[in-house]
Amino acid sequence: MKSLILMISLLFSASVNSGSFIFAGEANGVGIVAHPQGYTGAGGTLNISVCIDPASTVTTSLETSVTNVVHTWNQLLVTSPNLFLGANNNIGGSQFDWESVALHEVGHCIGLAHPNLGSQTGVTGANTNYTNSTDGVDNGFDFGFGGDGIRGSNDDVRDDDINLHWYNTGVNNPFIVSPPYDSSNYSMVLADLPGGHNYPANADRTVGSALGFTNTEAVMQQGTFNDEGQRNLGADDVSTLRLAMSGVDMVQGNADDYTIKLFYGGITAGCDINILHHPIGGLAFCQAGGAFVGGSNISITTASIEINSGTNWFFNNTGDLIFANGFE
Amino acid sequence: MKNSTLTLIVLTACFPVIASNDESSIVLIRTIHALAVDDNKLIIKSSKTGDVELKFPQSHQLYGYTVKTKDFEKSKALYSKLGDINYDWSHEKLKYKLAVVKKNLNHPLFYSSDRDLIELKLKEQGKIKWQISLNNLQELKRYYSYLGQWQVLVDLIVEMESLSLIDIDKVKKESQK
């Protein structure tokens, strides 16, 4: 009988790493920071409703997972390890975990992009593990995995590819976290990298293993496997969102800072983030609209998620062990 | 995991079988980047004779099944659109068209995490007559009304994908007969 193992560890260090934001790129600007719905540049609490569209092919089966996803993003706790495979989860061998995918898609719908290249045009296979970037002035991605042979690590050679990944200037390690989460600790500029580093590292599991963090990966990393549970956030997920929460001035601790509070709105339409579970061609996606709110900051204006009902899903019916009693 | 070939005959309209070159086909391949598994492709083939063949990625409930159906009505609708396809069209020209559309509009910013690679191929006599690939289907849907003659491309892709949205339970029951 499989058991769900939940371990939480907080690692304190002098440095923290972060990720990437949606809308950032050559079209809108590489330095774009995306914020959840409702952020206007003024501080406060953003209350964001997450609902299950009643047109979904199944609805009540999704409620536990959606509630768990809401709790997980609200708590912003760093978990390592956060990948639970095979006998360490409650998922069937050929199944894909609905809650893990929903956690990832909600991350997109509150502003987070993939820390890795993922599905950029022309990038396939192992090269999708390189750190998120534009393809540069030569309009072609440049790949060199450096001496360690690991794509996405700090010794990668990327020529003119413009980095889109916020990293901590002290250590460039996406698996450790420490405040303040703002521009005093974060940069996208390669000149701010530690000595000997070529490129920002991303929170890919292979990079993590090399840095001593086994079975750990950013939730926002693109790529899901069958029989894999990833229902808790990594350091990179937490620090990226917290970086955005430092506000338009990217200085933590002043008036434009905000916190987010997701809440489950039920099986209904018209919420801030609507989840529609129904037949589609792909696996799942988030779709969002946005508007500039000052400088390089974009606030999401609309958001929705569609998840393929034809997939061989596992629907988790176990509430968060720690948060089920309203810890938040 | 099932590993069988199921032939599911679904006659949706009474069309006479038109003698035609059965090596003419439209093929759509969606590579699902969110899947970090070996078999991450949805493959849909529609022949001029109405034959439809579907192969699903590893994530799908019908993975391992090769589903064959017959749908004269949809086949006719699909092939009727081919007359509006410009065989000079390419990924670069589509990219340029969309850039012009977006530049001229004052629309809110748009983001979609669906960046799956979609390849559409037209085959005749078994050879590729024309093909195009794109990874921004949701964006094309968003700006559909501004695409002009390119709308037929989105129509074709949407229609082809709809062929894969079949009754899963029915297929499984048929396979047990």
C-alpha cells in the first residue's frame, strides 16, 4: 500500500534563487515581472478565487485537489524533496497526478513561467532543461552544457541567449531560499553571477541532485511524468512569487508590497481563475490576459485553465495533512 | 497497458463511397511538451475516403489503442477547406502575419502556456505536398477574426483535433468484444 510522504524542511542560507515570469520575452521586455489579478501597484492583499467550471466532465472529484492547491500556494512553504515517485505516492503506475498539474497551471495563472526553456520553438528533448532565455540576436538558441554535462546548471555556455531567469547574486542556487526577496538580492544580469559561473542555474531535478537536493524540482519546471506526485513548492517557486510580491519597485518591506490569498470558490463560473476539465488536444494549459501597471510590471487581468479529461488521471482525495484543518 | 488495434466503424452520414486516391491524407501531429515521457505525441490522420486513424500519447486513457473510424461528413468538410490553403504559406509567413495583426491592434496582452508543437501535413500519393508547423495555436485562436485568409489554417487544425475527441468508454467497450 502506497503512503503519502510529506516532508518539509526550511533551509537557511545567505542566498536565494528565483525563476521566470509569464509575458517576459523579446516582445514585451525581458525584465517583465508579472503579478496576480488585482494588483495595481498599491500594496495590500490580493484575494483570488479559484473555481471548478461546472461544465467540466467531472467536478466533485477535483475539489480536494483544488483545495490543496489553494492551500499550497497560500502557505508558500519550501519543501525538499518535493518529488514523490512510485511507492512513495498514492498514484497509479500509469496515471498522471491531476493535483500536481493543477498546482503548476495555477502557478502560471498567478504569474510564474517555466524556469527552463520548456516548449520554446525548436527546442526538444533534453535541451528543454536549459535555463529560460530568449534566443538572442542570432535568433537561434545556443547550447553548451559545460564541464559538468548537466543542462541548466551554472556552467552552461549560452552565447547571446538573453537570460529570463531571476537568480540570487550571491550563490546562484535555485534550491535554497532566504530573504529579502527583492532587487537587492536578485538579478537577471549575467555580470552579477558569482565568480566562475556562466549562466543562472534553474531548478531542474538533475541540477538539484548535483547540488545535493535529491528528488527536488521547481513545480514550475515544465515536464511531468506518470506515477509522479509533486504537490509541494520548491525554493525557486516560492522565491519567484515572493520577488513579485515586493511590488513594482522590487524593494521588500514598503507600501507597494502585497500578499496573495487564493480561495476555493466552488463549482461555479465567473471566478478569477476558472478550471475547466474537458476534452482538449494537449495535457493542460493556463491562458491569461495582462496589462501594464508601471515600468516593467504586468498585472494579470483574466485567467483560465483547461485540463484534458481524456488523460489517465489520478484524482487525489487526501486533503493536505498539515493544512486540512485551516492552518492558514 | 492495452496494445491492440481496434477498428471502430462509425457511419455518421450516408454518403456514397467515392472512388478516390486513398493515399491522400491530412496528418496532424501534436507534440505535448508538458509530458516528460517518451511517447508524447497525438497523431491524427484523415484520408480522403473518410478513414480516420488516431494514436494517443502515453498520458491518454487510450494509449496503446490504434483507433480507426470512418467519418465521411467530417472528411468532406476537411477536404473542402484545402482549396483555400495557399501552398506558399510557411511558419515564417504566419509569424509575420500575426505580428502585423498584433501591432495594429490595441488589445490586452495575451499569454498561453499551451506551446505544443503542432505539425499539419497534406499528403498526396503518399508524399508530403505541403506542411506547416506552429506552437501558438491558442494565440491564433485569440486573434482568429483578424487572420483573414489564414483562418482556414486554424479551422483545419481545430477540425482535425476534434476527430480525436471521441467517446473513450465506447472505444474501450468495443475493444473487449
